[in-house]
Amino acid sequence: VHSYTKYNSWDKIQAWISSISSSNPDLISRQVIGNTYEGRPMNVLKIGKKSSSTKPSIFMDCGIHAREWISTAFCQWFVKEALSTYGSDSEMTGLLNQMDVYVLPVFNIDGYDFTHNSNRMWRKTRSRMYSSSCIGADPNRNWNAGWCTTGASSNPCSDTFCGSSPESEIEVKNVADFIRRNKSSIKAYLTIHSYSQLLLFPYSYTFELAEHHSELMTVAEGASKALRSLHGTQYTSGPGAATIYPAAGGSDDWAYDLGVKYSYTFELRDTGRYGFLLPESQIKPTCEETMLAVKYITSHVQKNL
Ligand code: 0X9
Ligand code: ZN
Ligand code: ZN
């Protein structure tokens, strides 16, 4: 059975997507944006008060990297919190009245399923190529943003393989198409990873500062401070290249260069004690504190519409 404080399998998440959308028709609608390499449907949940006109929106994905289970747990937690606090929490109510939040609960479903059934430390997609017996590409090196120029590998056996071309991975193509299609409404792009406790923003493919560097930094520091206020968890903010490492082909840089100014990558708990194997006992505190950072960012976005 599905639980917000456990790491749910894909089958459980899929059933949860169906039931939560059908039980909340006034706040959630869902759409399939395409299938994964292995044929699983990629559902995007649109959360917000229904409106006759197109609302400005925020796009958030979890589980780009298969083994980062706390990330996938966060998207589920966010949906639950949005539904249960709409109408009582003024910030959430204001957000969902004025904006829609698109949530992709699991980006790399094939990889996520593989981490549950075969190899817990799998990171990449599960696509095959004629030219290699190695499987998968890194879905955060496959975007058309300085593609494969730095911090990525052209070796299909590497964990950071950039793929045979930008958007060669169908999951990346599906999401990129969705964001391009909804480009005029999408004001922020949030992508949830683990681990390291970082709040990153463009660029990662270059050390050059983004045009909106100072605003992005100010918002990131405010969000980190809000996060820390709950359980004292310390986050570091900054542009990806200088804060974690230079790495091209990431979704955050791609979204930013497309024109989505508020583009952030979260690296959730911890700093390495458990790493990707974060115990289930930390799901609740991690998601609670992360909600504060996400809400800080969404408030800033709303104020600047
Ligand atoms: O390397 C990544 O893709 C992310 N770190 S992780 O440990 N979750 O793999 C960081 C992504 C930062 N942004 C870009 N490199 N564009
Ligand atoms: Zn990751
Ligand atoms: Zn708590």
C-alpha cells in the first residue's frame, strides 16, 4: 500500500497518481506526456484551482536519477500538502488560485523501477543502442545546453553518458516537448535530486554567470534559510558549475536558456552519511523542510509575475 513516509515502488506510485487525481477533480488534472523507453506512461499532474484562462505555472520534476529515492518521495509529499493545505494555508491557497503547478512525480520511471527490482544504485535511463552493450544515458546530461562539452561522457558505459544526441532519451524529449509547448505559461522550473544539500541554479555548463545571477542567488539564499529554520539543515546555494561541478546537458540550464528565469536544482539530504540510501525515517523531516524552500521560491515567483 502507498505511504508518504515510505519509498513506494512505481506500481504503487502509478496507482496513487490515478486515485489522487480522480479523488480531487477540482484541484488536479492529469495528462500523459508520452511513454518511457520501456513503455510506461509519463503522467504530469496539473495542480491548481480551475480557471477558464491559462494561468502562469511552475513545472517541477522528481526522479530524473533513478537511485535518488528521496526526490520521488518529495513530489508525492508536495502533492499531498498542496491538496491538504489548500483553503487553510494562505500561501498555498494563493499559489494554487493564481498559478498551476505541474508535477512530474517520476521522470525516469524505467530506471526507478530497475532500482527497486535489480540494482539499487542505478542512475541512468534504460535505453539500448545497437552500438554498445551498455545500457542507458544520464537524463541530466542529455539536454541541449552545452551538450556533452563538460562533465559528461560520450562513453555509453559511463554513468554520465550524455546519450547519442541531445534529447536522444525519450523521457527527456517528452518533458522538453511539454515545456516548449507550455513555455509562455511556465515561470519556474524546479528539479529535485539528492544528495548534498545544495540549491543550485544556472549555469553548470559554463562558469559564466547567468544574466539573473544576483536575483537567483538572493532567492536561493532566502529559500535555504527558510529550509534551515525547521530542523537546522544547512544548504549551500550557488551556480552549479562553481558549487558542485561543471556538467553540461542539464535540465536546469536548458530551461533557463529557453527563457524560464527561475530555474533551480535541489540536492536534498544528506551530505553523505547515508547518501542515496537515506533512511525512510528521514522522509518526513526532509519533505517538511523542503516544502518551506519550495514555497519560498514560489512566493517570490508569484510576486514577480
Ligand atoms: O550531476 C547532476 O546531474 C546533479 N547532481 S546528482 O548528484 N543528483 O547527479 C547536479 C545537477 C546540476 N545541474 C547541472 N549539471 N546542469
Ligand atoms: Zn541527480
Ligand atoms: Zn518535523
